[in-house]
Amino acid sequence: CGQNPDRRDARAVALGGGVDAAQAGVQVAGECAEAPARERQRIGVELNRELVQLQLDPRVVKVGQHGLVARERATLGVDERHLQLGTERWHPTAESGSFEDERQSFESQAQPLLEPREVGLVEMVAIDLVTHCADGTPGTATVRLEYGGTVESLLRIGVLGVAKIAIENVIPAVQAGGSCEVVAIASRDLRRAEAAALSLGIPRAMGSYEELLADPSVEAIYNPLPNHLHATWSVAGARAGKHVLCEKPLARDAAEASAIVDACDAAGVCLMEAFMYRLHASWREVVRQVRAGRIGRLRAVHSRFGYFNDDPGDIRNIASLGGGALYDVGCYCVSLSRLLFDEEPTVAGAAITWDPESGTDILTSATLDFPSGHAVFSCSTRAEPDQHVQIWGERGRIEIEIPFNIPPDRPTRFHIYAGGSPPVDPARETIELPAENAYAAMAAAFAEAVRAGTPPPIAGADSVANMRTIDAVFAAAQSAPGP
């Protein structure tokens, strides 16, 4: 999964051009200490008390009559319409005052300019600052930084499609994190891609998936397309040399999932299924407690996940697009059961209620028989919204308050029941963990695997095994005797 980044000694130098750095009001950070492995830094340029955040190998930014203009858009990795100024976007077409006003503001308010910031990395930054010499003639000071040590670059991701989960959850989380950057988004409708890019500050919008896959600046793709397109475009991404982060379920069956894994292995790229819940701190701690024997030997896992949606136009209610409860939310129940038992099950029994109009499963229940115990789950697209997981052991049980759609803005909790006087007064310990965005944690884990060249936490073989169990649930329900 990827290759290790180049290692370089950190250093910073200033080169004059027209005027020297001191005349231009530029100060350069001194000798940089080598950073520990996988530490991320960003070089910030403070201009008029605003921080210009330069990411992903920016080469040249010009300060002049129209403020900040990207001279090399492709290299800079940002569209000049959406250069990032601190937490605000600045538009060069907006009124910015006269050049003389800007010069005076720059000369009077420029602060020490180059300050290390957490997140991101560029290997080299060259910044031309246009100012005035004492005689009033324009001059240029260039500040050039070269640094590295063991720091790493942001993983440059392109998004296929404008799916709701991408627009509302994944992209904002990736942008807020410090491991990846969304550099492009594609849709078969260019206008939709442009609207998404504008609202989310994504540098490039494209009118086809092929165009995005051909973009050399895109290192990895995020594939949130409808389920029936997961295999097609994940395989295409791998063949284009892109690492692949694909929404769950990875495919519609184990055969499709295996084809994706084979394509990624052949191309030498990283593949990870986007089961974000597994990377959240609450689930990591739950798994640790179970492995440590906190509730004794694991005997059973009970889970349910569902919501109500009867919109015939929603892709989750269209069978040909891979809709249905088991694909959409039942896959979580299968995944978590396999995660907790750390074994592969057989399907002891299953029942499915099919919607006669859409042809999708609207209620699916199954019993999974593991070597060490049982897992029972139900999932539905026609039920009161709910999600629940109970983990039952010989000496205790664990209940997770919000197991899947974990809020990113509040602490998360799970409860361990052991001893006391159940069921009236069981002893309970509540474990609370700080707020964390599961999607950001997922992106960070994916980027880490790519940069380190190590297997991701949700490997391809795991995803194939999950689909194999889902296949078996469908088969068991179809072979069950009728009433």
C-alpha cells in the first residue's frame, strides 16, 4: 500500500531578488529540527494578519495588485478562486482596494512570515513577495524553504460522484483532518461537480470519472458511488494507479469484491473498505476490552440497524443499483460480529421480507454460527430508526450507546455490566471517550497505510470475507422452507 516518502534534512533559506528579505518585511524560520516519523507540518505565510495555508507542494504564490494569485495552478493544487486565507476563503475578483493601499497595508502590518504549523507537508515552497523599494520601484523578494526530515505529505484524494455521504460527511471530515486533502471531484453532470467544489472549496471539478482517474495529481480515489458501480470504478481506479477507498459494502457479492482486491494487488495500490465505525476510538476500546477478557469468554452478539425510507427514487430502494437493507446497513452487523469474534461464521438461518414493488429486502434477520458463539442481527429500511449492539460474555456484557453513526461533536460512551444483582440492579461501569470524527479517523488510517506501505486496518481479504457471509445470508433466506 504505497511507498515511503523521501527523507530530507530540514532547512530554510532566503534568496533576494530585487530587494532582500529584510526589505520586503520577510522573515524566514531558522534551522528546523528533524520531525519524528509521520509528524505533519504546514508552512504558513502571515500576510496582513491572515494566514495563507500552503499545502501539497505549492510552488509559486504572487502577492500583487490582485492579492494572492496562483501562478501555477496544477502544481499549487488549488484553484485561484478558492485560495485559503486562515479560516476564510478569499476571492481575487472581490474588491481589494488599490495597489498602493495594499502595499501600505502590507508594509505596515506584515508580521514574521514563515511559521511552522501542524498538518500537511510541502517539500519545497517558493514565494515571491511583490513590494516596493525605497525609491518606489517594484521589487521582489523570494523566500524558499526546503524541509523534510521524516515528515510526510498529505494524501491527495479525488472523489467519484457527489453522493450525500461524501458531501455531508466524508469530504468535510477529510478537509478538517491532517492526513488527506480532497483535490478533485467528478460527476457525470459537470454542473453538480462544480457546485460541490464551490461549496466545499475543492480545487478542481470534472465532468467525468475518467478525467479524474487520468489526473496525475490525484493519488487516491474515494468511491461513494451506488453499490452496483463499486467494482467497476474501483477496478478502474486501481488500473489507473490510484489507491482506493471504497464505500461499504465493497461490492454486491464476494466475486465482485475479489475482482477489486485482485486489481489493487496487481497494480500495487492500497484498498480499504470505508467501514468508518471500526476506526473510531470507542470501537477500538470495545474490541480491546473484549480481547482482554473483561466480560469473560464471548458468547453472543446481538445487533440491529435500521431506518424508514420508502422513497422509490432513492438508490437504497432500487434493486438494480444494489439497494436493500442487508447491503446498506446489515453489512455493519455482519462486519462487527466478525470483528468481535475474530472468526468466520456459517449462516445457521435467515429470513428476508422483500418489497414487492422495489424488489429490495426491507427486513432481513440472520443467525451467524461462529466457532466460539453466535451472532444474531436484524436490519431494515422500513422500521423506526435505531441502532443497537449488545456483546454478551460469560462474566459480563457490553452495550454501545451509538455504535454506527457516531456523533463527531460529543463524547461517546459504552457500558460494561458485570456482577451486581441483575436484572434489577446490575453493576455498571460507563467508559467515556473524547469526541472523535469516525470519518476523519478512517481517512487518517487509510493515508497511514498508503504512506507506510502497510496493510490497511480493513484489508481486502476481510472485505471479501464479509461479502461471502452476506452472500450466505441471501442464500439461506432463499432456501428456507415457505409457510
